[in-house]
Amino acid sequence: MHILGINAYHADASAALVCDGKLVAAAEEERFNRIKHCAGFPYQAVKYCLETAGIKPEELTHIAVARDTRANLDKKLLYALKIPQMAMRRLAPQGKFAGIKEDVAKALDVDPERLSAEVNRVEHHKAHLASAFYVSGFEDAALLSVDGLGDFASTMWGVGRGTNMTIDGSIAFPHSLGFFYTALTQYLGFWRYGDEFKVMGLASYGQPEFQEEFAKIVLLENRNGKPKFNLGLDYFVHHKVGSDITWDEGIPVIGKLFSDHLEKRLGTTREAGADVTQRHFNIAASLQARLEDSVMALLNKLYEMHGVKRVCLAGGVAYNCVANGKIFDRTPFEQVYVQAAAGDAGLAIGSAFYVQHQVLGQPRDFVMEHAYWGPEFSNEQIRAALDGIADCGLRIAELSGETIAAETAKRIADGKIVGWYQGRLEFGPRALGNRSIVVDPRRAEMKDILNSRVKHRESFRPFAPSILEDRVGEYFERSHPSPFMLMAYSVKPEKRGVIPAPTHVDGTGRLQTVNRDQNPRYWQLITEFDRLTGVPVVLNTSFNDNEPVVCRPEEAIDCFQRTKMDVLAIGNFLVEKL
């Protein structure tokens, strides 16, 4: 059985292929067309998935699409009457789903008649929940999905047991924690799609002195013993003008979400590019605190409902690693699973596994322990790409697979900035040791050097420590595994001076735990660095420069040449600038 999962005509277009109950390939379209958060159809991602599996188009049994136009139909019709322009904006992409099989055929360059696969529609948040639960390895778990908006809902919760997910409830438009966070992100002067990450980093520099104001912006309440929150709608405009989101073929664009009333409450907005003041830090801290309070209230109520000790999180809000790291302290949950592509890219995985288990009732025997589901390039392909730069003032050496990690570790220990390009590309927004920039965490200056010389981004943006999984307890207050870099834990006070570069201003680190079985070469790199320095940690950031994470060898080489990286470890080749 071959199930193609698709997230299309929505941010982070992606495709995933599940064969006989196991994930075989998954990738975002942006990695191929180089358009950040691409919102079109994942033509190249679909083609990649089938080519990797070695199956023909006619062998597809199901196509699972993460969109169900029938979901919340009554609420959609009500708002269509209230806000006709919103209905018109949403009808355009909705109509594209009728031709989903034709677009799959186009991606595979075949006649649509060759596709006999059944098309299955999966509601947005059900796909989110499935993307976490069905690959978690948990036999049972509480389930929570929180994001901006999908199929007219922002939040959904329930419980998973075996092959079945039971949905207990949801919160519909216009109430949305995702829109709340995005609106305040805009207010703080960050308007690009996906800028919420910046505000999460910004929050660590402030104090939540606006808690009273934010308690009126997001109202927490219990209703009939179920999770519930409401937005103070006076602070927003989306309920009056609709969700002004453009899902074209390129970068998604979200229109202004906050009202003048918000400015009256919090003061004048920050203009994009203006200086960030302490007031902005404090507003960001207050925003983060209110989001955390809201998510913890939902989780605690969910625990009361089901009493299971495990929880699976999904949706864009599940990328908030600061909130995730506090779940163990603020709720009774003892195990937390957040999948690597928790946001909309992960809908491709979720829709496929939803069909596999919820629709078809097939048994579960797959656990997503790593994120390496994208393209891989051979040493021969890498050599061919390097031939084009042989005369560019570079030293290029081909090493054995056993020595590349050791030689690279020496460069890192010497203070070099290393581009690390190995194996299969990661699925999801985090570089997890295959498409990474890696430096010495002991050098405090590396944070500013990377932000200014390589990443060309704001100085307050933090970086992540990658640490050997069996050494986490030595450096962090918690040792719960975090293979997808989606948990922030406090660094032990005595270790903050040892790894100052990836330790954030609030004493936390957004760590990635590295397991030998999941990524043997990256594990070897960190092990070699530990042998040289006594520190089982490297600083890890994504291999890119204001662009999607590099995919092909040519993109890695280009990024290496136009930034101030010193070394490129690409496959078995070590490239050094002279």
C-alpha cells in the first residue's frame, strides 16, 4: 500500500510517501524551488518522493490531502454572509483541490488516467494530530493541535488509542492563539511570514510587565469542563475583514491582524527595522507568557479529561520550544512528543498516516525517530559539483568516511566556522546535523559572529546546542530527549560559562539530543569534538543565509562561498578557504 500525503495551496507546501505503513520520503517544496514557505503545489516534492521509493504513479493506492472543505461548514457559511470578501478569498484555493489528481499527474509527468489512487480529504487539524500521534510510538496519548487557522479551526484536541483518534473538541475562527501571536509579532515590527520565531527569541530579553493587558487580549475560561479560550476581539481586525492571507505560488502574506485598540492599550507599534527597545522586549515577554499560560491551561484540562501521562503536540504553536520545555513543570504530563515538522509541512505526513490508520485501520509499526527524509547526494555528485570551483582559491581534500568527522572536529575546536553537509536533508524547519553550520560552543563571540557574518540576521536570535544524548543530564536541568530541537531547557548554572555561545540570555538552550543510531556521522563529529575539548556539545544552526536550508550540493557550495564560513565538510570532502 502506497499513500501519498500532500499539503498544497497552503504555506509550506510539502509531500510525504508512506509505503506499507512506514514513512519513506518527505520534503518541502521550498527546498527545491528555493521560495521560502512556498504555498503552491509541491510538484518537485511529489516527484522526489516517488523516485526515492522507486514506485510508479499507477502503484499509488491513496492520495491524502490535508484539507476538507466540508469541515465546519456551518461556521464557514455564517462568516460568508458576514464577510463576503473573506469567502471570495478562500474560494480560490479551495477550488484547486478538485483538480488534485491532475496536479499529481503533472508532477509525475503522466496522464491523469494512469492514476487510480483514491483521493482522501483529511481535515486540517486531524492531519496535524495524526502527524504527531501515529508516529510517536505511544500506544495512547492526549492530543493537542494549535495554530493560526485551518479548515476554519485554530485548535483541536482529543485522545489517541492504538489506531484510533477520538476528537473531543475544537475552537473555531476567529479565536486563535496562532493569530494572537502573529498579530503581536506584526505589532513588534516583524511582518514576514514565519517571523514568530524572532519574537520568541526577543522575549527572553524582557520581563512580562504587561500581563494585566494581555489577560484582556486572551481570555482563559473553562466551559462545561472543556478547554477554552477567547480572544478579546476589540484588539483584532480579522473577525471583521476575514483572514487576509494570500496563498499564491510564492511566499505567503498575512495582512494586518491587530486593531487600533491594541495600539491604544500597548502604545505605538514598532516600525520594521527600527531599534528594539526594552519596552519591545517586555511586550514580547508578556506575549510569550500569555501564550504559555494559554497552552498550559489547555493541556491541564486535557489531562483532567483523559488522565494519560503522554501528550502529542502539533500545529505551528508547537514550534514554540520555550513553551514546550515548560510542560514537564507546569502539567502532569511525563512524556511529550512533537514531530520535527509540527507546522503545516507536517500535514503531508499526517494526512497519509491518518488514511493508513484512522481510515483503513491498518496496524501501527513505525516510529519517527529522526527527520532525515529528504534528498541525499552521492560523493560522485558532490565531486562533480566541486569540480566547478576547483580554481577558486580553495583547498579541496577527499577523505575517508572515518576521518571526515575527526578532521572537521579539529577545525571546529580551532575556532573555524564549518558548513556541515551530509546524508539526507532534514524534513521540517530545523537543521539537525545534516544541513548545519557548526561552531565551537565554548567561544561566546560565535553568536554575534554567526548572526552578523554568516546568517545576516538580528543580533538577539539564539542558536542551538547539539549534545550527545547520554550526556544531556550533565549540562541541562532536564534530560528528556529532544531529537528535533523543539524543547528549551535550562542550562545548569555551572555549565553556562562552558557553552556560552548557544546559551540564551535567560540561561536556556534549544537543544538537540544526538543519538548514534539516528545520525551516526553527526554523533561521531560531536564525539570527536568531545575527545578534543572535553565538551560533548557543538553549536548548530541551519545551513542557509536568509533562504531555505540548502538542498543540493551546488547550493551548499554557493552559500559557503558567499558567506564568511571557513570550512565546508560536504560528504567525504573537506573544502577550506585559503
